Amino acid sequence: LRCCVVGVEVLTPDGLCLRQCESCNLMAASMLAFEKEYGDRVDFVLLNGDDPRNAAVVRAFGVDGIPHIAMVTAQGALWATLIGFVPNAVMAKRLLGLSRAESDAGRHN
């Protein structure tokens, strides 16, 4: 399971510091908390969308706004995309849904 978050500027070890994106800054603390809560079930991949080394990922997910959150199944299928500021309740519901979808898929394989 992957939750890929694309923003801009700098990612710091002590907290997401996405300086050029107000929505990213507003969501930073919540994203860290979600990573702690769901980290055993979901891999959080944080990318700087302005870094040319990430251009292929930006193109692959069709990033045209930030933050851009792509939720991808373990099989590599895009499960959900969230763009812009996402309220905590919505993010929690999506992360729970993604982890449940993966659990259900595992039982059917």
C-alpha cells in the first residue's frame, strides 16, 4: 500500500516543511500523525514536485495541483486521488478504506 504525497519545497526530518504550499503546511502535522497511525499498513512516500528527479512520478500521477495525494494499492493500482487541502476526517476515512480494501483483496487471493 502506498500513499504518495506530492508537494513543493523542502521535506525536513522533524516535520513536513512544504513552504510554498499553504495547504501542505496546514496538513503537515496531520500527515505525520497519520503516518504514525497507519505506518504499519501504509507506506507514505513524500515527494517534492518541483524536483526534476521526481518528474516521472509527477507525470505518471497527473499532478496538476498540490498537495496531490495518490493512494495506490500493493498491486500498483490507483485507488484514490485527493488534491488540495484534505480535512482530517476525510483523510482518515480514505486511509481506513485503503487499508480495508487491501485486507479484503488479500483474503480473496
